[in-house]
Amino acid sequence: MLNAEVQALKKEFRQIITIIGGSLAILWSVWIASVILVPLHLADHGIHPRTVSGLEGIIFAPFLHASFMHILGNSIVFVPFATLILMQDISSFFTVTIITALISGLGTWLIGSPNTNHIGASGVIFGYFGYCISIGFFKKKVSTILFSLIIIITYGSMIFGILPAQIGISWEEHLFGLIGGIFSAFLLSKNAFVTRLHAPATIFPKDH
């Protein structure tokens, strides 16, 4: 029994490492390609508010970065947040990522300043932040409440990233990413609640 649990933990750990490593590999590969293939102007395919062509940025913007320091900074913050969410539930990570990317992108497209180009994974990262600080409130479990409090204490200063008028910073992406993360936490907590209502009792129920 113990050996089976250890093997399961090892398998989950390998999955987490694979997902994080794969995500970073995609981000850095796209950035390297943008540096090598300069004539293609890959970074120009971000979110251009209220333009038809700018809609493509809702999908592409999280993969595009303006500079080495831009992608490095996002990568450094991505790793701990992604790890924390993956350790809770791997499927939740993908749900939060997709929802926050879409809400962050669409919100930026709707209210962003005209003639601007918004790129970077920070909108999704703020989604992870929003999810982590709110999941405790929605699930109302001691473990998740403590988890959210620790994130607030440790990373609470990130909230200032949603303030407007920051030169060179897409506060719109941050704001709507945060909203997307909170919305994701709400949806996932409700889905987990419904699942528990209909699922048969187990000796060791997994905390979703």
C-alpha cells in the first residue's frame, strides 16, 4: 500500500516537472525564434485593442515577449505559481490557464489603449495569483484558506501590478488576468462541490 502511494507521488511529481518544463520550453522557443527570425516580427502579433487583426493576440500574446528580461522575469514568477497549482490538482492548472488567458486577452482587447501592442505571459501569471489568493475563500477549507493566506503574505505586493498608468506595463492584462483567476477559482470550487455530492464515499477522498 505504501509503495503504491510512493509510486503515485513519483508519477505525479514527474508529470509536474514535465508540464512546467514543457511550458517553459515553448515560451523560450518562441522567444528565441522571434530573435532569430527578426523579419517575421513575431512580437507584433500581440493584442491590438479593438482591432480585428488584434484579436489573434488573445491566443498568441501569452507566448510572445519583448526582450530577454521580459521573458526571464515572467519565467521566474511562472514556476512557483504553476508548481503550487499543479500540486493541488493537475487538471485545474490547465483550466485556470485557459480561462485566464481568454479573459485577460479579451479584457485587454476591449479596454486597452488604442495603437498599443500587448504581449507576455504576465496576464496568465496574474491569473494564477488570483486563483491562489481566492481558492481558500471559495472552498472554505482550513488547508486552502491557509494556502491563500500564505500566498497573500508572500506575493501580495503583486496586486499593485493592476494599477493603471505604468509605463511599458500592460496593467490591463494584469487586471483581467487577476479577474480570470478569481473566476476560475469560483468555477472549480463549484464543480468540485457538485462532484462530491454525487461521488460515492471513499476512505481517502482527494482534496480537489
